[in-house]
Amino acid sequence: MEKISIYHTNDIHSHLMNWPRTAKFLRSVRSFHENQKEEVLIFDIGDACDRVHPLTEATNGQAIIRLLNDAHYDAVTIGNNEGIGSTKYQLNHLYNDADFKVILSNLTDKETNLIPEWALPIKIYKTKSGSKLGVFACTIPLAVSYGPLGWDVEDPFKTIERILEQYDGIVDNWILLSHLGIDYDRKIAEKFSELNVIIGAHTHHLLPEGEYVNDSLLAGAGKFGEYIGHISLEIENQKIIKTTAEVIDVKKTVKSVKDENILVHQYAQLGHELLQKQKIAVIPETLEADWKQCTNFVNIGLEALCDYAETDAAILNSGLFLQPIIQGSVTNDDLHRALPHPMRLLKYTVTGKQLKKLIKSMESQRARLEPLPIKGLGFRGKIFGKLCYKGIQVTDNQEIRFNGKPIREEDNYTIASVDHYLFVPFFPTIGEESDYQVLFPHFLRVVIGNYLQKIYPIK
């Protein structure tokens, strides 16, 4: 009987507070198993990068890949933060310095219809006993986001069916690296009994002892590097006969590394220093941030949206603007600190009737939304804040106007805001009734930075 150990991480999101000890632990378990003449594999299941961290932003994620090298991974796959948090050019160069394989089975280049050059659709690991482990990977199929960036993302069910059929009789046992989420994983396990193990991510699920669905073991190690997953396989006659899973609490059970807090601080400090070197504008007054008000910073943001999206109106919430930008020289570090959200612009067209419905809904929710805590869905702040308009007016008698003129119900009106509004449950009119378009490739902070550069250039 042969035993194989698999260690896995997922959804680190550039939360590096545990990284020094995680990397050392993964190196040490590899050495331990190899010294015992045992098979060991180490995988990351995506979203290791997140532009909320200044080092990720400053290096377009490449510094995070170099940190992953320290853990001696065998292979990784991508999550949506790598996939749609990067331009096509950035993603094509993200893994330039990687010492590990990138496995990705359901993403192809629109220009070539091929898996990107930096990825493998499948990796077959041959164990000491001769068993062949087929490892492949699927990332969440966000077609609306991947398409404009130049990628085609395939339905994972089609991908899995194709790969299982293609390698039938070649692979003895199957492992899926799934950046799809727990619901997807359960449905996949129900449909494809051939899959022995599905190592999950995306929904940040923590499965302390795994979960068995059909004939598959589902595993997940939570988020932010708080846990490391460990899967044990037992193989007999080249087939897996037993699977078990556990998670390792990094903070509680993994030994600390000397000066780890200093190292973690240095990661952030280096990112800030690199971003501070990227000067973009000189502003004549401080841009204020206050979630209770539509400040001059919010107004600049609204102007930037209209300029970039070529609209006459825009809507933003003041809670997006996390800190002021002080009068004088503006750097990308200032913008990143103020607007760390991985949000893109949203341009949508509605009829006058739908516009009235949308604004009435916003006004009716205003008091509730202003102090409302918001988490996730691209938001990296704390409070939703005040709804602020440009080009839209609500009079004292509640008449809604567009650029000072009465709204004609049969006419069309185009507005710019952020794609976050598609994902929160507050404004269904945008997603359900409008003709909308997410504008790529730039994030909100880049759009605002480019606008500042345009109106307040460095002389």
C-alpha cells in the first residue's frame, strides 16, 4: 500500500501575516515526507493575489508569485483575483518567475483558442508504485468579466467531461483543483463519480475533516492563510482506496518564524515605497474623504466616471473613498490607500421610466444604506455611505431631473457607476432591467488617477 500526502492553501488574498510560517511549514513537510520516501504534493487553489495589498498592486502580483516560490509548491491554479484582477498582458506575465506549474483547464485565449502558454490543462503525477494521478483545474466561469479581457472561460462541467473522456484509461485517479466554490464542488461530485478528490476555493469554505459527496472527498482550507489543508491518500493496486482530510490552524499550531512580524511589515512597506515612486498629478487642494458627505473627492470621482464612460451622469457612494488625498503631489500609493477596491466601471442605459424607478429606490434606501456595513463583493471599505449623483437631481418636491431637465419616460438615459452595484442586492433595476456594460480593463482608482493626471498634470 502506498501513502500520499497533499497539502493545500487557497484564497490567501495577499493576507501575508501568516506567510513566513506557512512557507517554512510547507518546506518542512516536503522535506519530512521525502526523507521518509513518501510522496507529497503541495497545491494552491487560487486567489493568492489580491490588489488590496500594496505589494500586489505595485508589482501586478509578481511579488506574490515570488513569495509562493518560497513554499515549494508543485502547482497552483488561478482564482478570479488573478484572472480578472489583471489585464491580459499582466496575467500573461504573472507567472514569469514561478518555480511551480500553473494548471488551468477551462480558460483559453480568444485569439488562439488555446490554453495560455503559461498553463497546463492537466498534469499527470506518476507515483512510486506506478499509479497515475491526473490533476486538473477549473476557475469560476465569470464570462462577463473574462470576455472583455480577451479570454474565453468554459463551463466547468463541459471541461471536466472532456478531460475525463480524453484521459480515460490513461489516468488511474483524479484530483480537481477547483476555484469554483462549494456549491459547484458538490454538484460536480454528484455528477462525476470518477473524481477522487476535489480541493476547493473561492467561497472560503473551511472543511475541517473534508466532506464526502458521492465517491469524492471535498476539501477546503478557509481563507487568508489562516489554515493549511492536509489530505491523505492510500493507494492499492494503483487505485485510491481511502481518503481523509484535516486542516491545520496556522496561528495556533504552526511554529512562528524569527522576526516574522518585521517580515510582514516589510512586505507592505516595500509595496508602499514602490507605489510612492509612481507620481501621477499635483492637486491644488486636499481631496476629502467622509462617508457621511459627498465630498470634493467624491465629486472628482463622479467627473472621472463621466469622462471615462462618456456619460452625462454618474452615481457613487461616499463609503468607497477611504481616506483623503493631501494637497500637492499625488502618487499611486495615495490612490491605492484611498481606493483599494478591485472595482471596475459600469455603464448602463435605462429608459426614463426605469431611471425614475431606480432613483426613487435609491432615495427610499438612502437612510438605511448610509451607515450600513458592507463586506466583500469587491468592497474593501467598511460603510456604504452616502449616495452621490452627478447629472441627476432630486428636487425638494421629489421630482427627479436629468441634467436639470424633466425626465421623459420613453427616452433612454446612460449612467456610469461601479460594477459593485451589480452584486449588492440594493439596486436590482441595474442588473435586471438595464442594458449594462462593465468597462475594462481599468479599476476605479486607475480611472480617477488618470483623470487627476489629465486635469492636474505634473509640470
